[in-house]
Amino acid sequence: MTLLKSKIRTDNVGKAEKWFGYLLGPAGALLLNAVLGTYLNVYYTDVLKLTTLWGGAFLVVFPIISKIIDAVTNFIMGYIIDRTHTKEGKARPWLLLSAPLLAISGVLLFTVPSASAKVQAVWVMLSYNLFYSFAYTIFNMSHNLMVPLSTRNTTERGSLSVFNQIATIMMSGIIVALIFPMVIMPQIGVDKSKWIMLMSVLSIIALPLTLLEYFFTKERVTLEGGNEENEEKVSFAKQLKAIFTDRFMIIIYLYFLISTIGLCIKNISLVYYCNYVLGTYNDGITQTMVSAIGGIPMGIGIFAVWPLAKKFGKRNVTLVGFIIMAVGGIICCMFPRNMVLVLIGQFIKNMGSLPSAYVFMALFADVLDHIEWKYTFRCDGIAMSVYNVIAVAMVGICQGIFNGFLAKAGYIAPEVVDGVTRAVTQTPAVQNVITFGFVGLEVFTCIILAVLLVFLNVEKNIDKKQAEIKARKGVTE
């Protein structure tokens, strides 16, 4: 297969690779996904008013079914990536295909026709799966593998992990969390045409930026020492057995499962919490304050987290971080309607979340190298597919559960009256569901994660294991 060549030709990671391949390149798709993660459910409940469709069952069942489909396509994609062999690597080539697919499917998500409830339901299900089960699966699998496949150098790998997360946090923590609630959401309200215009622009922007990620990344690990020929002989069953019989990989998956549940419910609840518990509907300030004060540590962490991880270990700083997060969460739980105390709690929580946000992919990459050292072959595609299956399945399950509790508690969607969006005061039952989702659940997940990380000591002797892997392949420093 002949593909356009990477612009990165060096053996070591350079500035262009960091800034264009890992910071700017992924920004378009990550921005689109961040907006969808926060506001797609709002579009379904408040703009399309699907909360009561099929007696409230549609928004409960459809996300779960969709994520089952997504889980299957993630496994298929992992299988395909592990068996893709080109001079440009095995994951990077799929970024080329994902670029146009993201743009097209992103637009279709919001261009739901003004037709019968049945037609709308079919359109929502098809467009949702086209984006999440197909387009974003291809992008996300390829994108997430770039850090583990870029280099074995733990310092360079850690640096790329930080740059990669800066892109994610810039999109979700600055643009979506600050600019959207303060500037954009008060302007578009529940006006469907404005939603379509906004999301079409964001979808189209993702195309050229994703191509930028392709051109400014390089798979050094895949291409070293004839590695791809050896991988081709390894069966899918053998790869599955390897990852599910290794204790470090099992711990990583449990870690991701629990953290994803807490994060998904919190993200889904955010808009509702700011609209109906802490503030008023689209007041332009409450969500901005919560996101800004809570998100300030994420900017500071760009400079602090990796030096701390290098000195004390990625596992250790992440463990302490979860304990700090739990303390901040408890403060929020005690005073959920007090703006000052909630902001203090959010600030503390985000201080604690720095290690898990910035260094997790570097820790995951260490586990992938450990697997290769232990079994003599790599499992990048299948390991990442399981990682993504957990993510997508939990998003659908959490969305369905949250929507189900909202409907059962009696959530009432806002209405447009004389061209103005008006929202009612939700019942105490609805407010309690929203409050637990945003400030309560994460307290429990953080405590569990801190305990779990005690057993994840994969960093011990990782440099020695990497040296043994290179020696097997005859790769010289």
C-alpha cells in the first residue's frame, strides 16, 4: 500500500512532532468530541425533546444498544490495526480515512429532519452510530496508539503524553467548558438551525487538522527491527490471552472502567447541574465559573505534572492525586448549592486529577512494553480496542442510566416562548439525581482507584525490559 509520507524523518521526537502531531493535529476531532460529550445529550433532550419518546425508553435504550455496536467495531478495528503493515506504520494510515468520515458524520448528527418521532428516532440512531461506531472509532483507535508507538524512550513518551493531553484539555477544559457556556450556548438556546450551523463548522474543521496529525507523527516502535513481520504471525486468540492473563493490563482496564464511569456521569451532569442546581438555565456565568475555577489547575499542571511523575513515579503521583480528588469531591457534596464552596471543591478536585489526565497514556505504554517483553510480541491494536470498548460502552451505559433517572424523576425540558428559551424549576428529585451525578459519584470512584493503583508497579525495571526487547530484535542504541 502506497501512502503519503510522514513529514517526520528523525529517530528522536522533535518540536514539530510535538506541536503539530500531538497538540494541534488532534485538536479538531477532540474539540468535536468534547462538544458532543457535553452537549449532544442536551440537544436530544432540550432541542429535539426526545425525553418522553417511547415513554422515556428511547434515550435510555438507544445509547446502550449503540455502544454495544461501538464495542464490536472497536474490536474489529483493533484486529485490523494489528494486521495493517505499511511503510507508514499500522495505526497512522487510518487517520487518513477518519478525517473525511468525522466531518460528514458530525454534520449528520445534528441535521435530524423535522418529521415524525419514528423518523427522528431512526435518524438519531443511524447518525449516532455512523459517528461513534465508525468514524470516531477509527480516529480514536489510531490517535490513542500514537504515543505508545512513537518511541520507547520513556522521557520522550512522557512528553508526548503531556502534549497529547494538552490538546484534549484545551478543547474540553477551555473552549467547551468556558467559551461555550458563557458565549455560545446563551446565543443558540434551543434554536435547531443555529445548532446545525455551529456543529457543521466544528465538523469541517476536524478534517484538515486530522490530516495534520497524520503528517506530523511517526511510528518508530512499529517499524524497528522488522517488528511488523513477527506480529503478522501472532493469532488474535494468542493476543487476547496475553492481555487478559497479565495482571498489569487487567489493573489498567479496571482502572479505566471505574474512572470512566465517574467521569462520564460527571460530564453528562455538568450542564444540568449548572442550569438547575447551582445556577439558572444558560445564565452564561455558572458553568463558566465552575469550569474556569476548576480548570485552572489543568493549565498549571502542564509544567508541574511530568517533573513530579519523573521524580516520584507515574503510579505514585496518580494515586495521591485521587486522594486529593476525593477530598475536593466531599466538599462539593456537603455544600452542593453554595457557589464559593463548590468552586473550592472543584479547584481541589482538578489539582488531584492532574496526574491521571496527563500521564495515563505513558503508563499504558509501559504496560504494552511489559506485555511485549513477557510474550515476545506486541498487542497494541487489540489492547487499545479493549481500552476503547470500555470507554464507549460506559458512555452509552452512563448516558442511558442518567437519562432514565432524569425521566423517572420527572425532568421537564425547556420551551421556546415568543422566541425566548424558558426553563422551569426542576423538582427536588430531579435536582438530587443531577447533584449526585456531578459531585457525588466521583468521591467513591476516586477512593477505589487510589486503592487499585497500589498494585500497579509496572514502572519497576521497565528500562531493563525495554533494553531486552531491543536486544532481541538486534536494535542498537
